[in-house]
Amino acid sequence: EREEKQFTRPKESWVTTTDIIQHNNLHYPTNNQLTHDKYKHTHIHHSTTKTTTNKQAIMSEEQPKASANKKEDKSKKPNPNIVIPPKKPKLSKAERRALQEKQRAAKASGGGGGGKKPNAAAAAAAAAEGSGKKQEKEDKKKDSVVAQQQSGGGDVEEEVYKGGSKTLSLFSHLPQYRDPAQNKHEFSGVTLGKDTTTPESSDRLPPQVLSLGLQYADGSIRGGNARCKAMLRTFQSILQSYTPSPHTKDYRHDLDTRIIKPAFQYWTSKCRTHSVSMGNAFTFLKLAVASLPRDLPLKEVVEQLNDTIDAYIQERIIFADQVITKHACTKIGNGDVILTHAKSDVVELILLKAASKGKTFRVIVVDSRPLLEGRALVNKLVSAGIECSYILLNALSYVMMREVTKVFLGAAALMSDGSVLSRVGTGCVALMAHANKIPVLFCCETYKISSRVQLESITGNELGNPDDVVCTSTCAMDHSLDNVNNNNKAKDSVLTDWKDRPNLKLLNLLYDLTPSEYVSGIVTEVGILPPTSVAVLLREMNPQDNDSVFKSG
């Protein structure tokens, strides 16, 4: 029975005689196939012989034509007007070297290499003219260096060295950081806007603009909401003391060219690159000024613009944060472990509101150098009675795998493809949460939505002060100009002399981009949306940009 079981096979595996015949036909050609291949080979041989005979006939016909053309070329005489120089004799290596040494000796003796001797007077005049121009250029360069040093600009050569050789080529397209301590001349007495009616007079920027620009530059004001509100409040302060030009006929044009545009240009080009929130608010203010009636009195113009700015701050920032807090609190339950990164004003409001409703949860604040903004958030949450843990970014994977249930993050900008621009390190947090299947919720107001599409963190970003990276300890950098110990915090660091090392460059990026696939939801004032709905929301919020040719007039 065992032998029968070994030799018995299922019917599906039986091999029939037809299979064997087909197999033989595949591998062994029949007589018909052999005769067909032989006929085919002989046919190809005859065709190749025909083509070769045709080629030989064509070549035999072309040969007499070519010989006739050569005879015609020989019969042509050269043009007597063309002078053909004689061929130079071929020199050996030793002869070429001797000739070069002879030419150098002739130049050194003033002979000009054996050619015609130049006029001595002309040569002296040319030499004097060249030396005069060179001396004039050197004098101008020295005067500019002295003037910049006297105005407080610091060492110019050091600035060029820092801005040129100490900049990574991958980020050379980004605006470079300008230290306000070394460029004090740019924060006082700056003239940008000019009065076109009187060319001899010029309008200086108001002191409120210079003060706010200094706060932007030294980092005293950080965060998208804080920077935007400070900009709008500054415009309100300028409007209170606004006096139009004596020859102006339209307040709208005067406000746009003398106040709004010069101030925003100064903040962006001299102090710090504007955020997406500032850009959207600036566009809104320009549209508000342009929509004013032409014949409106000055007092009513100022009142109407003040009311418009107040309404924008109240509706798009303050009320929006309150509605976002209401939506996000529904996602926090008792016993949750919430993780957040750095410091976000909206996330802080959400956590405080959830704690005031009696929910029991714990917060883990992830922080990173050099700003260490999470420390301020921890102090506020602990003072409100919320249990907190504070870690650095390098310990993220440990707590993410063991404790975290939800991740709440802030946003600096929201791209139209659903990706989020936020404080550097946010992308790492979202990536780690996505790998551990933990929901990631970004809290962002709709006025931070940008119509741009960005795929990485290199094309659009902002460079911070590279000296902040010098401090390798956990001390937070103080950016105030009045702090005397600002330079003493990193004196014991191994990177203190990084400017003197030619092969060492420091990079301090301020933002990174989180792809949309790592975003579980975006909490806005209109609700909790998926990343794919950002483009729809942008289209609904800007109906004036969506005019279609298919719409009926």
C-alpha cells in the first residue's frame, strides 16, 4: 500500500502523449520547417548579392564625375589678392623653450618682444592714467569702509566673509540673517518713501516702524499671530498722526505710497522676512485702502481704516482662536496624553480650556535648541495645574511609542496642497506620530492659508542667527540687544571660533515643512478638515479669484 501511494499522482499532474508531441515540436523542427528556413536563407543571399552589385554600379558611375571635379579645381588659379603666409618651421621642445626665454628677456629690457618699439611718451602717459584710476578706486573703497564703520556698521571685511564664505550653497537663495547689533545704521533715519511733488524733500519712516522693525530683527516678537497683530497695531498708530502731503488729491494713493508700502518693504528687506500671516494681512489692508471712496474726508478715512483693522484682528485672529479651541477640546478625553512641540498660542489656549472644563490629561512638551520656546509653555501649563513632562527632541521616539495618544501642533502657514509650514522640528514629530499610528492635529487659522505649493523645506524657508547654534548646552539664547551676557553664554562652547575655521559652517533654519500624508486633520474656525480640503477652502474664501469663463454675465 505504501508503494502504491508513492506512485499514485493526481490527475492534474498526469502527462499525456499529446503533451510529449507538442514538447517535441517546440524543440525539434520538422522537415517542412527546415526546408522553409533553407529557402529563406538562399533568398536573403540572392538579395544581398543584388544590392552589392547595385552599389558597385553606382560607385563606378560616380568615379568619373569626381575625377572631372578634381580637374576643374586644379584648373582654377588662386586669387592674387589673397596673401598666404608661409608655414612656420616646426620647432622642437628645446627650441620653443629658448624662444620663450628670449621673448621674456626682450620684454624685461623694454624691447616689446622684438616688435616695434612703442613711443616712450605715450607709454608713460598710459601708465600714469592707469595708476591714477587705480588710486581713485582704492580711495573710494577706503572712504566707503570708513563711512560704514563710523555709522556703526562694523567691520566690512568680516561682513563679506560671513555672508559669502560662511553661507551654505544649498541655502544661498534665502535672505541672509542680518544682526541688528552689527547693522545699527539700518535701524535709524532710514529714508524709503519720497514725495514726488517736491523732489528736494524726502519723507522719513515713522519711529513706530523703526521700533517694530528692531523688535522683528532681534526676535523680541515671535509667532505668526503676534507679528501680524503688531504690524496692524503699528499701522493704526501711524494713522492717528497721519498728515497727508500738501499737494495730494487722493488719500488712497498717498497712504499706499508713503506709509503702507515703504513700511512693509522696510520690515521685509531690512529686518526679517515677512510671514504668510503678515503677507495676507498686508494684502487685506491694501484692498481696504483702495476700496475707500475718493472724496471721503481725512477724519472719516482714519476712522474707517481703524475700524477695519480692529475687525480683522477680532474676527480672523481672536474669534478664530476661540472657535478652534472649541473644536479641538472635543478631541481631548480623560486620561489622554497630549504631545506638543515648542510653543503655539492656539495650542496653549486649547490645553488651558480643556483643563478648565475639568478634563484630566497629561501634556508632554517637546523642545529643541536654540530657542527652547517650550519652556514658557511648560511654565504656563504647570501654573494652571496641568501635569506636564518636558523632553528634548532626541527623546521623542521613546515617549511616542509608550505614552502618547494624540498630537496637537501649531502652524505658521498652511499650503494649498495640505502641507504645513511650522517651527523646525515639527516635521520630525509628525513623522514619528504617523509611524506609530497616532493622530496628528494641526491648529491653524484660515488667514494663514497660502496659495503656494511647497514640496520641501529648502525652496522657501528663513535663516536665523548662526551664532545661536554655537551654544551647545541647554541654555536658551537671549536676543535682546541690552543683554551684556549675550556673548558670554557660548564662550565655553567648542564652536566659539567657528568664523575662523574655513571648513566649518553653521546653519540655523527656522521652519520645516510637514507633508500632507502625515497630517490627520487641520482644526480651523470652520471645522476640522482633512488636508485635501485646503484647496476647496481657499477657493471659497477668495471668490474674486475664481471667475470662470463659463459663468453667465
